[in-house]
Amino acid sequence: MKVININQKLNLFSEYWNPKVIGELNGQLVKLAKFKDEFVWHKHDNEDELFYVLEGKLKIEFRDKEVSLNQGEFIIVPKGVEHKPIAIEECSVMLFEPKDTVNTGNVKNKLTQQELDNI
Amino acid sequence: MKVININQKLNLFSEYWNPKVIGELNGQLVKLAKFKDEFVWHKHDNEDELFYVLEGKLKIEFRDKEVSLNQGEFIIVPKGVEHKPIAIEECSVMLFEPKDTVNTGNVKNKLTQQELDNI
């Protein structure tokens, strides 16, 4: 049981689209990630996913609309909803989602991260 | 599915020790709360609880130690661990915890909030 400092954790990595685990509770993981450029269209069949913007701006495209999130804003993407995160400039986000969530959901490609680092 | 701005939500209430629900995913709730002065010693038998400090400082006493959290820091208190939050000055926190979590855990007193507002 220890105090986690978000900024200290953000300084420990620089790669994009590779979430790092910083906490676990009730079968859910708290993750940090850095995004830049475009991710892949995907959905999570069984997991809702929370994106909370810590730094920068995040755009998320859905099939019927797109939303923009600034620092201090979050969105919950329900299970089954296709989405595509886009960061025009680098952004840092906190993710909150079930332990089994894979970053690319139903898609498997070079961006897929099966094993996440704990930092 | 909407964008939630944390600061806008914090401006919607002022009472202490009365968490407000701002999101739900995977059976978990995202809550905001403002703390001032001392809470009650309690534990949650079945729920781990995350405290993330958004503004101010939070102290949490445990039976064998105490920790201080500054803005941008969080701690996960595992189920079954007795704790007592204390805010010398007002602080604002984000909480992640299962839907059924009651703020005073195993204790029922005037601080207990059975029905939480969604804001």
C-alpha cells in the first residue's frame, strides 16, 4: 500500500500506445499511457473503458461522431462501441478498465500489447 | 457517452464527506468528494478503494502508519484495511470503487451516505 505520484510515473516511460500498469483494485487496472498520432479502430466486447486526459488533448472518433477531450476531462467508452483514439500532439492519459482488457480490443496487429509493464 | 470535465463537476457541490457519482463502468463508480477535518475509522470488507487527490492534501491514518497525499497522487486501500481520512484543509478527491461501496464501510453513523447523488 503505497502512494503513487502520477507525474513521477509519467516520467518513467516515453513510448506511445503502450499502457503501463500503476495500480490494481477490484479486478480493474489503473494504467498510464502516452498517445501520439492515430491508433486503430477497435472495440472491447466485454469491457467499458475510461480515458482521463492528464496532459495534452485527445480526440476519439466513433462511427457516428467524434469527441475532443482536454486536460482534466474523461470519457467512458462502453463495451462494444467502436472507437479510434487520435492525438494530434502527444497526450498523456490515465485508463481505468478490467484486468483482461487488451489495448486493441478485437483487433490484433503490431500495436497490440499483450503483456503490460508494471511501473 | 459524454465528456466529463472534473473541474466543472467539482464546482457543482460544496458539502464535505458526501461523494457524488460522475461515472460508472464495469460495476465500478467514479466519484468526486470534498473532505475537510476528520472522517471516521472504518473499513470496507469487500471493496478496494482508490483515493486520487485532485486539489489540496489528504492524510490517511492506518492502524500502523499514516500517509500524506498531495495533488496528483493516489493510494489504493485494500479491502479489510481500517483507515481514517483526514483533511487539515479542504481537499478534493476522485474515488474509484465498486458500485455497492458505502462511504463509512462497516460503520453506520451520521456521516453514512446510503444514497449518492449523480451529478
